Amino acid sequence: MLVVAAIFGLVRLADAWGTLGHETVAWIAQSYVSPATKEAVQVILDSSQSDYMANVSTWADSYRYTDGGGWSAPLHYIDANDNPPESCSVDFNRDCGDEGCSVSAIVNYTSILLDDESKASVKRDAMRFIIHFIGDLHQPLHDEAIDVGGNTINVTYDGDDTNLHHIWDTELVEQLADGQDAEEFAKNLTAAIRAGAYGWDSSTWLTGASLNDTKASAMTWAHEANAYVCSDVLAAGVDAVEEGDLSGSYYKAHFDVVRVQLARAGFRLGAWLNLIYTGQAGD
């Protein structure tokens, strides 16, 4: 039992979306915040840098490796105890553990940012967590319990042995970016959002988003991401992804999920921060 627990702890330390993904989400969000929101966020982060959100977007992953940050590991995901690919569902009462989850974290840290009495240091951590956890929530395997969120599903990608969770965090994103850094990748995705490319309709992406019920808002996004586990991530079952090299036909079949989820995460992060600081989702 101790060995199993140790393995579980290690695999759940895998970075969500990877550095490129999280920085891309943050850069997109920076394109959508209002001037007032930008000023508020920069004050909280004590930063005047052009990448003021992007440069803290992976802080939460680094923090949980520290001696004092291990408690935050469960906040990076919500473990849907469903049955993909036959059925996908996520339920807060069933799936958010006693130590918390991504949804409860978004609720908590949003409330801290809304509280004028919160200390500056507490608000800084809350901001860094929000920037990261809204990104996490959009990676489908961060809304799934099967095989520890895909961490124990062994796969091959571009000739390398890895696991399913890792390729959704990193390899699929990097192949999609095709050499672009996060800022450039984000600029192209932001342009696609504004142009309505790929059939995207961003006017629907904030449906149900409200500070009056932050848990329901976050759960809407979790349901959406979790559904992709059945329709795309594990559509053909676990055995199918453990065969062959996934950088070919698997990538071609599912890269659009990565693209739209990165775009939605950045768009929603910007809108969420606007709601907190201006009361309006738009920039």
C-alpha cells in the first residue's frame, strides 16, 4: 500500500498543460483584461513586466514541489469517478475530495480576491493560483480519475515512452504550437478567437459564468472538459491509446481539442478577472 501511495503522489505532480500551455493561456488572458483589471492584477503581483501574468502562470506547479506546498497538490484537478469512454460526468460532491480540488480552489481564491480585507501576500498567492487553476480546469485529464488522470496509461509519442496525461499536458501542445513560443502562439489563438475561426463562437464561452455562483461557473467548465475524455481523449478506450505512436493519427484526430481548450481557458481567465475587478466580463 505504501508503494501505491508513493506512486500516486509522484504521478500527480506532473505539470498541467506544461509550461508552454500555461503561459499561452495567461498571454491570451492578458489580451482580454480591461485596463482597470490589468492595473489591479499588476498591483497584486507587484509587476510591471509585459508578461505579468504569463511569468507566474506555472508558479503553482513549482510551489507544490516545495516542503510547504505539498498540501496544494489536490487543487490542480477534480477526479471524476465516471466510466470513460462509455460515460463521462463530473459531480462536485462525489469528486471533489476532502482536501479540495480545482473547483473548490477557484471558489476559494476568487473570494479572497474579492475581499478588500485580504492581506497583500494572501492576494498575491490567490492571483497566482487562479491564473494556474483556471488553466488546469480546461485540460480534460485534470477532470478525470481513470488511471490517475491518465498518468498510469503508458503511451508512445514521437518515439518516446511517456504517459497519456503527459502528452495532453505537453506533447500535443508543443506539436500544435509548431515552434512558436507562448506569446506568439497566444497572439495567433487570440486572433482566431476574435475572427471566429474554426467555428468558434466565443460569445457562448461565458454562458453561466457569474460571481454570484462561482462553484457552478467552474463546474460548467469542468463538465465541458470532462466530456472530451469520452469524445476524444479515450474515445477508443485505454487499450487503443497504448498501441502505436500517438504523434500521428491520434494527434490529427484530437489536436483541435487542445486548441479550443487553450483558447477558452485564456478567454475565460481574462473575463473572470474582469468580473472580479470591473463587474463586467468584457475588456
